[in-house]
Amino acid sequence: MTEKLFADRFEAFDRNYPEIMERIAQAAERSGRRPEDITMLAATKTVPVEVINYAISKGLTCLGENRVQEFLDKYDRLDKSGCDLQFIGQLQTNKVKYLVGKVNCIQSVDSVKLAGEISRLCVRDGLTMDVLVEVNIGREENKGGVNPEHLVEFIEQIRVLPGIHVNGLMAIPPICGDKKILCRYFSAMKQYYVDIQGKSMDNVDMVCLSMGMSSDFSEAIECGATMVRVGSSLFGARL
Ligand SMILES: *Cc1c(COP(=O)(O)O)cnc(C)c1O
């Protein structure tokens, strides 16, 4: 029974994966970059571990989960050797302990308290965690992320913490059908990214600009994304 279920999902992945990589390559070229300059992170929330492992066997190397419990449920059964596992969801400070030593990057850092806890646990364990600062680019209430006007001040506060390394920025712009407006958000992110890089702050390297999902990754790349996070168009609609 389950075999049939997975067969459909394997097939969907086989269809979707090359097509997405092709669209990423085309968008990279339109923005004057090489396809390999863009990282495709597979957003695997709700995707069964069997399907994720199949995708890994087909060449997927960068994965992101956004719920701690789901990440832990899958972790032991994941064929993760050689994979870059990242955390992309909102994160409560008291759950950082479940991620340290298991993920390479936390993309959703938006408070000094959260960064402090990542730092504390990484120092304890002799590790360094890459973090992206999540920017609330649409200044939406009830959404994670640092407001743009506080971004530099925030990075100044967390970059001095031991055990973490600021590796870039992440954003989820407001849901919007108008690609022009979306591009304005993406371009604003790119500008912050470039401005911060220009400040040459110690322990801050703007090497990852994570933005763009299934519906808008081409636009995000054209505006400067170096990483896109793709879920449903890779694995099929979430059930
Ligand atoms: C689910 C998710 C994605 C992928 O969304 P799709 O629209 O399914 O591609 C990207 N980023 C984050 C933070 C997510 O939670």
C-alpha cells in the first residue's frame, strides 16, 4: 500500500527535479551568474523520510526543515551523510538544543536571545553554527524576522557572540501575486546584503542570500538570491 503511495511521489520528484534545476539555471543566466552559483535547498516539511531519501539518492544535497519535532522524527532515518541540513522555520530559544550538532545552518535568527542560546550551546560543544539573519522585509506583524531599519544594529549585536558565524540573510516576503512588488522586496534584500557586505564587519560574511520559494524562485534569483528554498514544486502539493 505504502509502496504505491511512494512510487507516485518518486515519479513526481523525478519529473520536477530536472525541470526546477533547469529553471534555476535559466534565471541564473538571466542575472549574469552561473547555475552553480545558486543553491537549491529542498524544503522538506511534511515530506516522508522515504521520499526525502529517494531525492537524496537522486542527487539532492541541501535540505531544510522548519519544525523541530518533525526534524527530530526524521533525523535518525535520514540518509544524511554528505548532506547540508539546515533549519529554516521559526525557532523557539528552548528548542535550539535539539538542533546544535545536527544542522549546519539556522536561517531564522531574529533575536539576540535566540542567537545567544545558539552561541552558548555551540561554545559548550566546541562547534560553530552558521546563521542567517531573517529579515521581515514586508514589516508584517505576526511574522518572524528583524525589521530592516534594525538590521545593522542587530548584526552588530550578534556578530560578537562566540560559536556563531553570520553567513547571510533570509527573507519570506509577503504573499503577493504581483511579481513587480515581489521583485521590489527581493531587490531591497539584495541591497541590504550588499550594504552589509560593504561594512566588512568581523565575523560577518554575506555569502548566502536565501529568498524565493516554489512560486517565485526565478524572480528571487534574478534579483540576487544565492539560495532558493523549494518545497511543493519539487515534492508535490503538501497533503
Ligand atoms: C515551506 C517553506 C518553503 C518552501 O515553500 P514552497 O512554496 O512549498 O516551495 C520555503 N521556505 C520556508 C521557510 C518554508 O517553510
